[in-house]
Amino acid sequence: MAGFLGVLSVLGLVVFLLWASGSPPGHTLAASGTVLPKASATYTATPTPTSTFPATPTPTPTSSPTATATPSPLPGLTRTRTASLTPSRTFTPSPTATPTATPTPLPTPDGSDRAHRVPILMYHYLSEPPEDADVYRLGLSTTPAEFESHLAFLRAEGYTSIDLYHLLDALTWGRPLPSRPIIITFDDGYRDNYDNAFPLLLEYGFTATFFVLTEPIDAGSERYLTWRQVEQMAAAGMGFEPHTKNHPDLRQKSKAFLVWEILGCAQTLEARLGRYPRFLAYPSGVYDDRVIEFLHEIHFWGAVTTRFGADHTWEGRFELRRVRISGGDDAAVLAAKLHWEPEPVPEGS
Ligand SMILES: [Zn+2]
């Protein structure tokens, strides 16, 4: 039996060799028995592509760092989120809460602890207050003349306006800052911002970020900006970020409420301006851990408060302090405020 099998295999080998030697030159046998063109002959005939596209600098080196970076994009974010999670949290994922934002991750932190002093000025009304203005309205109203004196001072002192995206890049991966950076912000989105602040900003070569309430704009309220004005200002380089839809107190609110007020506001801005916003100004400067957690969920990158200060860190990006400008502040007061030290953080805040 074994001898018979041996004969068979020898015969098979002989048949194979005869068949293979009969194949035309320049061709080789494929496993299936079909004859394929010999690859080497085809490719060596055209050496030009190899010199144009050398085999050694393949795209693999450039693609591999990105690939390794993506699995752990946000060490800082992960730390913050786990730290702020409490057992009492009652968030339940709901289909309506799913943000339609493109989940573009925050620029990956490189592990360095950075702190930058960048005053974030906070304005509200930019007009002469009305005759019957109460103390609050007076405090929130900067006149055009005062504002112009501020801009003239800032320009003379060599300040350059940047935006919150630039600040975050600086904290995240060390994007260089100008020698005297400043961020100018306006809260609430009043009509006088367009009438009075916008022309002066253009004249003095500064940009500003406007935290707007989208409901009064949608409703066509005369006190607030129109969408046409918002679009015109955005086209001229001004930034627009959410201040919620209706300026509510965001503390102790349900997930659905935050979805409506914050995500709804953000998506309205995105629909109007074609860019999903990343920063919130907390209405009246109040918030709780739940709000910050929610901002992470909808891919926000930071938020500004009304607490006084100008020093910022990566860890503190959802509690950025600002420099409040009050009615009657002249350029000298502004100059003094730029050098004030921050107030101490109250216990439990
Ligand atoms: Zn406000």
C-alpha cells in the first residue's frame, strides 16, 4: 500500500514538473492553476514611479501618532469628569439629549501644566443708560465714550485681542500668545452692541466675543440683536457663543432643561453661523457640577463665570474668571482692574 502511494506521488511530481516547464516564459503559476502575468516583469519595466514616490517615506509614520493619540485624547477631561461625578447624579441618557455636534475632540493636552494671565473683560450694555435706569442697569451700562477710551487705552498699551479658542489652545498645547493678550466679551446680546460697540471695535482693530440669548433674537425683541446683525458681525470677525436661550438659573435643573436651554441655544447659533460653539457664559454667573458635566457631554470646551480674576489654567477652563467692567469705569479704572489680584475662592464654591 505504501509503495503504491509512493509511486503515485512520484508520478504526480513528474506530471507537475512537465506541466510547469511547459508554461510560457515570464509567467508563473497561481495556486488555482491559472496562469497569471509575472508581477516582477511588469513592475520592473516602469521604474519611474519608484523614483517619484520613494518606498521609504510611506505615510505610515505620520498616521501612527494620530492613531495612538486618539484612544486617550483627554486625560485632563477624564480626570475632571470622574472627580465631579457623584452618586446622587441622576442623569439618564435620552435620545433627545444626543448632541448633533460633530464630536471634534478638544486639542489633546500635552501633559504640561500651564497658567496664563489673560484678562477677559465683561461688558453688557454699550449705551447711555435711560433716564429711569436703576442701580443695576447703571452698573451694566458702559457709554460709547467710556468704551472708546478703553479701546484707546488698550491699543496704546499694546494689547491684542484674542478669543477663548486661542486661550484654550495656549493652555492645552502651548499655542503662543501675543505679549499682551486680552479677551473682550459682551453678555446678553443687546442691540446697542451692534449700534455702538461693533463700529468702535472695528475702528480700533479689536475683536470681541458676544454671549447671546437666542430666544429674544428669535422673538425679534427690539432690545436685542437681530440675526442679520449677528451674521454681519460674525462675518467681520466677531465671535458668538451661547448664554442660553432665556437666561435662567441653571442650578438644580433637569437634564431636559439643560438640553433645551444650553444645547438648544448652541444649535441655534450653529444653524445661523455654521459653526458649533464651544463656550458658555453662565447666566448670572451661577452653575453647579451638573451643568459642567453637561457641558462636557455636549462637547463644550469651557465656560466663563462672573467671578473676578484673570489667571487661567487647563483645569479651570469651565470656571474661567473675568474682569467686570461697570458703568462709569474710565480708562484709569480699567487699567487698575487689569492688575487686580483675584478674589479668594469662597468655601464650597
Ligand atoms: Zn447675562
